[in-house]
Amino acid sequence: MIYELYYWPEIQGRGEFVRLALEQAGADYVDIARREGDDLPGLMHYLQDGAVPQPPFAPPYLKAGDLLIGQTANILLFLGDRHGLAPSDEAGRLWTHQLQLTIADLVVEVHDTHHPIGSGLYYEDQKPEAKRRAADFLAHRLPKFLGYFEQVLARNPAGDTHLVGDTVTTADLSMFQMIAGLRYAFPKAMARAEKKHPLLVALHDRVAALPRIKAYLESPRRIPFNPMGIFRHYPELNA
């Protein structure tokens, strides 16, 4: 099967969590909007009224044969089960999915540091609010999330090298992306935070060194971080 990934062509965004899973799985996939070009005809097809009876709300979504799967965590639940990137037992799959949903919560909070009022407004239209939101995020929310995932690693019965079990899961891949993105957006804050979270740093480095992930990161398929994605670097927010 050749998967079709539908996401914006110029940013990593939420689609990157799916790309990392597809790359680690060694799956054949087409990044539709990047193939189609700037007019995005492929990306918008399934979002049009009446296109399918069960339409996705927004990108990313994945077409796998007759299945059209929306929501990042839902897509990763599917790929994890199909490609050995989640435990085979129900409890393990649910635990992995629970961690993925918590990562999704963190993604929203990162996004809201630069767009606290509305996604339809430019950053420049909400800079004072963004500065306050980012300060609160870095002081309170980021330590809480990082501390939680550090403890998940430390308490893993199979050892502290993975979030779940003793092999790579979608949760590990997604946590790699979170650490990489946070380093880009908030380098000063992360330099301080990483000293308190050595297991997360080690997990990031371990995932980055996986042969398939390493090859992907060095390829043109990996879109660089940029000022249009979820992770944005604004010096005034990088306390």
C-alpha cells in the first residue's frame, strides 16, 4: 500500500509527527500537497463539502486504501498498530495513545504562545498577549509537561530508554519532534530546562540516531523549522 499524506506543503506542523512515523516504518507514502504544488488541489479535495461522507476536519489526514483517517493522534494510533510502533497488547496501545494525546495538548500550548488571541490574526496583532502567554508557558506549563514525560521515562518498567516498553513507539518519535521544536522556538529556556530532564534529552538523541530517522532528517523531505509553523522563534518570547 502507498499511503497518501495530506498536509500543508511549507511547514512541519502537526503533519511532521505523521511523517516521522511513516519514515521510521519504512512505509511508501506520498506527501500530496508537496507533490501537487502551490495550488493545493490534492490537499483540499477531501475537505470540500460532499466529497466524502466522513470528512476530516482539517489536515493532517491520511488515506490508507479505503480509509481516510484524520487527527494526528488517531493517525498514529493506526500506524503504530500496523507497523509495530506500538505495543501489541491493548493496555500498551492505550498507554501509547494516552501519551500521544498529552503531546497533542502540549502542541496546542506551544502554538498559543505566539497566537494566544486567534489563529486568524497575525502575530504582530497580538504581540503583547503573546509575550505574557509565552512567559507563563515557560515558567509553569513547560516544566510541568517536561517533568511529566521525564517521570514516564524513569518509571517505565522496561527501562528508561523509551516512553513505552523497550522498543521505539510513535510516542518516542513524537517526543523527539517536541524537543527539537522547543529547542528551535525557545533555545534559552530549553538550555536551562534540559539540565533537569536528561532522560528526555537522551531520548531525543537516540531517536535522531535511528538509521531511518537520521536519513530522513538529512534529506530534503524534512522541511526546516520556519516562522510559519507551530514552533516559531521570536526573540522577544525566548526568555
